[in-house]
Amino acid sequence: MSEDEREPAYLYPDYVGTRLRAPVKPLVQLPDGFHDFPAPLFPRSVTELDHDLTRQHPGEPVGERIIVTGRVLDSDGRPVQGTIVEVWQANAAGRYLDQDDQHPAPLDPNFSGAGRCLTDAQGHYRFITIKPGAYPWKNHRNAWRPAHIHFSLFGDVFRSRLVTQMYFPGDPLMGQDPILQSIPDQAGRGRLVSRFDPETTVPEWALAYRWDIVLRGRAATPFENER
Amino acid sequence: MSAPLTPSQTVGPFFGVGLPFEKGEQVVPAGAAGSIRIEGQVLDGHGDPVPDALLEVWQPDEGGQYQTVVNSTATGFGRCRTDAEGAFNFVTVKPGPSRAPDGHAQAPHLNVTVFARGLLRHLVTRMYFPDEPGANAADPVLKLVEPARRSTLMARDDGEVLRFDIHLQGERETVFFVI
């Protein structure tokens, strides 16, 4: 199966937002290697506490404290080290700190919902946050997004760039969510679902979820003297 | 044996809390020597503005090299969200010609990435410069684009600024590249 078959198509009419935004003309294929130049060098620094979304305000946010960890790998299974991982999410009530979010659920003065960290030498990332709530949207009647955390990654080369969403195991809303269901195969959808991680769970403190991320590597095999 | 890739999902409408950052649109500081201003609009298939898109530019330096070392003053990266009119802007410098994988020169260009609500995967396009007719005519990527559509990749000199609109759909649909 090619890489593309695992990705959602641009046009997925059940997700209404794609109908006027998906390109209609065929995308132009460049020869292998044209998108193998270095990934963007992200200009923002990352500080020690940026990975902890529960410590950005004087008080603690409301909700279920969780730890989200995993590894970032390339498609050859090699760890992607030193790459920035950006996350953002709704609060425990399912509300984003965003002026366009009209869901009548409370904002939490102790939760902004954004964080970032750098992967370590083995590709590990780690966030402390609260479990986001589900929220309604207007795609179709009684549409609700399953709980999710947005992730943005750069990786090593330009074609590694990935923006995606992490879901939680057992969420009954996943089956009716056109954004998740836009991924054509069950295995692909499953790769966006984290798993409960009892080993990382901290007794008396926080449940943990584990989610590994695999980014595109180079399309062309570099010559030996380029390695 | 290759590991299966993690699929893409839309950036959604509420990325504002996480991704944009102050002066993200300034690849170089506004007013810096040699700086140019790029302005554009993202439009949907009805020609309506897309007010919830996020654009990133990534470009080599004036010598055609991509930065790979942190702590330089200008990294070559910019990020800007569209406003209520679908408008965005960047302040940058014109990059030098970079090398294609086969060693041939590519005309100066910015790599432009588009994220938006309704885009399940991001889109990649390029912005070329109108004052480079010779280099553009020889560019190996432009040559792969059907001639009638090449103008969608060309910025327009609008006096003080370079104008670069992105049409996600429609008659003037921008050329996007398979990633």
C-alpha cells in the first residue's frame, strides 16, 4: 500500500469543510528528492515548563490530569531527535481559549491549552495536561468531536511535516467523527488512538497515555557521502 | 521494512491558541535592509476568503542554503494566520537560487505550506519572483507545471509589495505539489 492510500483524501464530503477547500485539480508530482531539503528551523525557544499545560497559571486547571508520552520516529524506525512538538487542545469542558469557539461551556482561567517540547535523543516527548472534553460542532445534526489533542511536528526534512490529532482509547464518538473517519483504513485510524499506559501512570497523581508518531523520511536514498 | 506513517488530520478552526506567535510573519525584522513585504489572500472554491487558514513559509538564505543551525537571527521560517478577510502577509528577503537534487539551479522561491479547517492534509506550493524571468524559465519545477497554470505560482509586483493569492479551488486554483 502506498503512503497516500493511508492518508485522508483532500475531498471527503462527509466533512463539510472540505467541499470548497479541497483542491480539485491533480497535485503536481515532483521527482523524488525535491522535498528532502532540511525541515524548517523553528525560531521559538522551548523552556523547561512549556511541556506542562497544568502549570501556566497561578491555580491548577479543572479536569483529569494526564501524562501523554511517546516517541517520534521516521518511517525507517529511527528516532527523530531534537524536533519541536507543538500541542493545543480544548479544556476539560470541551472549550477552546479561542474567540471563535462559541460552545457554551466554561473557560478555565487556569488553562490555556497550548504547550511545546523538544524530542530527546531517543525521540521521546512528554506532556502533562488535562484530558480534553468532547465538544459539539455544526458539521451535521448532533455532531460531536471525540476528545483529542492537536499535534504539530516538523521532523528532519521538509516532507516530514505533520499536523494531526491524537484520540483516546474507547471513545464512543470516534465512529461518527468524519474527521477521523476520513482516513480510509481501520489500521490508519487506529494509529491516531493513544493507548492507556499503566507503566507511565503515576500512582495517586495522573493517568498516562502513550502515542508514537511516525513521520515521512527522505523520499530519495542519499548517496553514501551525504549520510 | 518501513513503519506505517501517522496519518494527517486537519489543523481545525481553533489552532489560534497553539500555533501563531508574535511577529511570526516576520522572517526578517520589518524594515531590515533588503526586506520585502508579501501580501495575499486565501480563497475557497466560491472565491470567498478563508479566515481560518495558517500559512508557513520556509526558504533558503541569499546564498541558496537552508539554515540548519539554531540561534541564527533569521532562520528562513515564517508563520501567519489569515484574518477575517482571508489576508496574510510576510516580511522576508529574497532567497538565492537553491540546488535541485540533481544539482541544477532552481529559481529563487519560497516554499509555502497551507493549513486550514477543511484541509485534512496540508498543501504545499511555491511562490516565485516576477523579476527573475530567466531563472524562472529554466526552473525544473515550473517546467513540470502545465504552462497555463504557472502564473498561479508567480507573485505579482504591486508597487510596495509582492502580491501572492492562494486559490484552494476554482478556475485559478493554485498549483499544489504532492508531498
